[in-house]
Amino acid sequence: MRVLIVDDDLDTVESIASLLIAQGHEVITALNGVEAIALANTFEPNLVLLDIGMPEVDGYAVARELRRTEGTRIEGTNQSVIVAVTGHVNAMDRFRCADAGFDLHLAKPLDPSMVEQLTWFVNEPYELHQELPEMSAVETVAFAKIVGLAIDMARALLDLAGAAPSAEARQQYLARTLRTHGSVLKLVQSRIPNRAELISALARLKQRCDAMTHT
């Protein structure tokens, strides 16, 4: 898997890069937003770990630009999974991340066990296995937390859809919600903590999305 790590703190970049390289992934790094955009255009990462609070070009601007350039690729090219890595984790920050095109919103400092489980959110061309491998107790808890965070992001997308200024924007938010729902639904088939609760949350999310689609 190709991973782009973006943070203006060199120690953070190096520690996360070392972990992912040890897992066998291809990793490149950037210390600012301008460099990240340039690298992403040629590297086309499957996963982007993106700091929000960078000078000049912040993470929100980088995410928007990455989503814009993805839209210019040939049809069928897969989107990156873009993960916000930030010290700001309140509801408004989550809304801003959802609006900018992020898939997940993680708090600093990153838990190494959660970084390891992030790779399961990258679908094609690395399709999910029919069954996830055996995980340790720490790994399963981290995995369940990530699933929960993905559902939180989908809820934020639905709130944005409800307040969208146009029908086109509304449909874009709803389409992203359904994409997240489909990816997470595959992941909760595994044995993880609070599986029944997560499946129930996904069902409510889908009902709400369907209701908004037909109004």
C-alpha cells in the first residue's frame, strides 16, 4: 500500500513512517502542505495521514486539493483514504474535516495500534479479505474505535447534507455517506468489540440517509 504522511513535526512523521514501513508499506513523507500536494499528484497514495495545523497551507486546504485532483483522473481510478491527524477533536472540527473530504478524524498523539488498523479502510485495489486475520485484544479494540470514528464522520456528512446550499452539494454529501457506510459494513462482519452496537448504528445511519435521499 502507498502511504503519504504529512506533518510539520519531523519526529511525528518519522515515527509513523517507521511503523508503516515495518508493516511492508511504501511510504513517502512531506513536512508542509505544498510539498504534500506535489507528492500526491505523482505518488497517488492509497492512504494519506494528514496533519491539520500546518502553516501557510493547512490540512483542510490540502485535503480539498487532493479531492479536486482525484476528480480529474480517469474514470475508475480509486480515491485515497484521507485521515485527519489533529489535536482538535470537537464536533466543529469533525464537520470541517468532513466538508474538506477527510474519511476519518483522529486525535494526536496517534495510537500505534490504531495506525496499524487504518490499512483496513483502504479498499481497491487492495480488496478487503473475506475475513480479517486474528487480532490481539489491543488490536481489536483499536479496530473497533476506528470503525466508530468512521461512523461519526458519516453522521457529520449527513448533517452537512441537511444544511447543503444546493441539491448538487446535498447529493455529494449523501454519496460520500453511502460510500463510508458500505466500507464500514464490510469491516463489522469481523469479531470486534461492540459489534452489535456498531451494526445497529450503521442501520440507523442508512435509514437516515435513505430518508434524506427521498425528500
